[in-house]
Amino acid sequence: IRFALAHRAPGRHVVVCGLHHLVSDLWSIALIARDLLDHVTDGELARPSRRTFTDHLEREQRYLTESADDDRAYWSPIVTGGDHTLDVPILDAASDKSDRRAGIVPLEIGPELSKAVMESADRLDVAPSAVLLAAWLTVLSRYTGRTDISLGTVRANRTVGSARVVGCLINPLLLRLSVDDEETFDDLVLKASSRLDGALEHGRYPAGELITSVSGPNRSTPNVGFLWQKSSRAFEADVLGAIATGHHSRVTRYGPLEIEWSPGAHRGAPFDLNLVAAERSDGVTAGLEYSRPHITHDDAATLGRHLLYLLRSMLDQPTRSMRAHSLIPAADVDEFAAIGPHIEPDEHTVDQLVRRRLAADPDRTVVVDSSGEIRANDLARRIDHIRATLIAAGAGREQLIGVMTDRNADMIAAVVAIMEIGAAYVPMDPEFPPDRLAYMATDAALTMVICDETTVRLAPGDVPMLVIDAAGEGDAPTPPSTSARPSDRAYVMYTSGSTGRPKGVEIEHRNVVNFLRSMERRPGLSAATWCSPSPPSRSTSRSWRSSCPS
């Protein structure tokens, strides 16, 4: 623990306190602050706690040995099964996971919204924390597309005997709830309240031992949190609220002193993303804490605005279904609609657009790879060759076929050929670790993997490998025909897996076609446009003529 005193002006000083989380929790900070002020103002120091931190640890060990069975039985079905790590789109998958520097976005709840939160809690006979938790769950469900949401939280783990013990006594807990868009906000608040009550009632059981023993070594842990701070004493409430939520407290008197509490500039992030809320003497306050290497301040601020807008909407009409509430104000929706993307009816499939472009100018160079320039007519023949090879191998509609080839025109031909038979492709980067390739092949239930002589040695598990070569000679390509429909899957892209197991995201033909149509308008793709594509396949040619319709 370190203190620094800075003189700002006559009668005005700043005291900076720095503590390591291993020896202190937020409750302890409030204890230290009160003792410090009592000493400075010559007030009466509180009697030191008779119980020490060692006493607390011994008490908890006896509990685990003698009376933890009921609490363990409560937590086992909650911890077991499911993926507790959320793939929030604003997370940077490539960031350094060991860097836990935190930033915080203070959320401007204000007196009116704070009053509405308290009134909603009173009407439903729940704690205000349940109202904030329900809104947070809804936002995360919208951002991730998941209905099973797991959040990390903590229990102060204080008793009357340990109320004045300085140390890190908190116990991490897991909140796991389902979010149903057909439910009302009131329904979700009541469900959140029940889960919070259960977590606190059984929250003495240590989460570290719990997750390890119940989930095993391959567990997934929550990367998003929810923390509620409350104290029945105004002094502690103001201290905890300022430090936790990033809001400066109101100026209050402490003896002859005027005190304003400010959040520290340097803090560690326990989660990638964490909603921290507090009930202070001047109402409810909240902040969105984020891991700075993983999330930008602007993205966190945007998420915070979405949370507040949704909270207001749901508090105004708490008996409407969750589906009826939007994350974005109507004015913003109109602004986004004005710039696109626009959704236009189009019954084409991706492979049809490619074929139409190839047929429009057969002698035009459309791909440049390590072998040189490839004309449209040559690429069309390669598509025909691979399509015939796929059909002969038993490939057909609605199957998933991996593509793991070198960066050349055959990779593009394979993708189009797969689409023409009504199947969908799964891009598989040859540079991925073998375990990841094997997981993708198993999870997607791949029918086969298209490869070349370079990548055939990377066979992922027992999936058949189909080695392709250059198309045979011929005067003209076979007239194309497609079995694909606009609503069929075009490809399945696996996420990075940086916050858990990689997940397959299905993209339909109509999604891609609508994207290409919007790109025609802005930035203005045309038949003359060249690009070096990245996803949906990292194994790409150096450059190829866009298949965007003109």
C-alpha cells in the first residue's frame, strides 16, 4: 500500500492511494480511507478488527471441509456444460491476452434514469442490481447472438466478524441466465433477481476450486462481468461508487474537510468487459470497464450508449416483449439506412455472378497468381473440371466441403465449383495448427477437403482429401448450371477462437450478393476493379478481377 500527497492550492490537496489487488478489495479501500481521514482530522480511530485475514482463511477452510456440500450442489449444474466465454464482436482477437490494463467509460445515468431504475425495483420488489443486470444481459445477447449468457461477478464474503478486516476477501461467482426475446423486461428482471439471490446465498463456495473440480481442466471461464457495489453507510457508498464506476463523487463533508472521491487512473481489468454499478447516496451510478488492449474506448462508449438507450426503452415499457426494444434510437436507424447497406431483392447466387462476369469477356485476365495471368475462359474451364471431380467423388447439395489449397486460381475455381453443386465451402488455412484444422473438420462434419499436392499432407483427421489439379484442355467451358439457391449457405467461416472454442458462422448466398450490390454503390466496385481478397478465405490469389456485377 502506498500513499502520495500533492499540494494543489492553498487549502486544496490530493491524496493518491495505490494498492495491489492481492492484498486489498474495494471494501478494504473504504476501510483504509475512513481510518486515514479519522487520523487526519484527529477523529477517533475505529477499534481494529479482532479477526485477522489468517482467521478468515482458516474459517473458510473449515467450511469447505465440514459444510460446503449444499453450496456445491447448487453450483454444479450452473458451472457444468455450456461455453461461459462470450465472443463479443468489439473484442480484438489478436491483442495480447496477458496485458490487463483497464479503461472505464462512465455511463451518464442521471437523476431521471436513476429514479426510474429504483422505481422499477420497488415495483417488482427486487434489488436495483437486478434491473441493471437484466439490461446488461439483453445487450450482450444482442451483441453476441447468444441466449445462454454467463457473467462473472463477486461476493464481498464479509461477515460481522470480518467487516473491518483489510485484505482480499472477495469470492468470484458465476451468473448464468437465459435471455428470451419473447419475454418481457419485467420477466427478465425477476429471473435476474432470483439468480442473484441464489448466487449470494450460496456464494461462499470458492469459485476457483469450483470451476476446476466441476468443469475440469478444459473449462471455459467468463470474460464478461457484472459488479454491483452497495453499502448502507453513505461514506463507504460514495467511496466504492467513485472507484468502481469511474464517476467522481459529489463533494461531501468529513469533519472540517470537504472530500471528493475520484477513480484511479491505473487499474487492472478482471474481465475483458465489465458493467460496474453502484448505489450511492445520490442515486445509481455505473461505468463500463474494459480491457484496453482488447477493446477501444470508442467501441466501449458505443456499447455503453446502446445499454443506456435500451434500459430507458425497457423501463418505459417493461411489459412489452424484449424483441420490441431496439438498441439504437430511431434517428440513428434512419441515418444508417440513408447510407446503406440497402437490401434489394436479388435471386442470383454468388457462383452465378462469377459465371456472368467470366462469360462477359472470356479473354480478359481475371486472376494473377504465382503461375502468371489467368483468363476468364481458362478459369471457367477449371471450375468445370473441379465441379466434375466433386460430383464424381459423391459431393452434393447442402454438404460442407473444406478448401485447403495454395494461393492460386484453383482455390477460386474450387470455391465456385462447390457453390455450383449446391454445397458450401469451409476455408481452412494451411498455416493453422493441426489441432484447429482437425477441430474444424469434426465440428463442421466435412464431407471432404479439397487440397493440392502441397497441402494434402495436412489431412485433418479421417476426412477424405480430394487432390485437384489444373483443368484439362478444351475449346470451351461447359455451359454452367447451378444447384444453389439464394437461401443456401455459401460458406461457413470459423471465428478466431480467441475467447473460447472457434465457432462456425453460416453465410448465405443472398448475404454475399447483397454485400456485393452495396459495394457497387459505395465505394463503387465495377468490372474494372481489382482486389486482393482476405476472408472468406485467407488462402487467396495475389489479385483477381472482382466478380461484383456491373
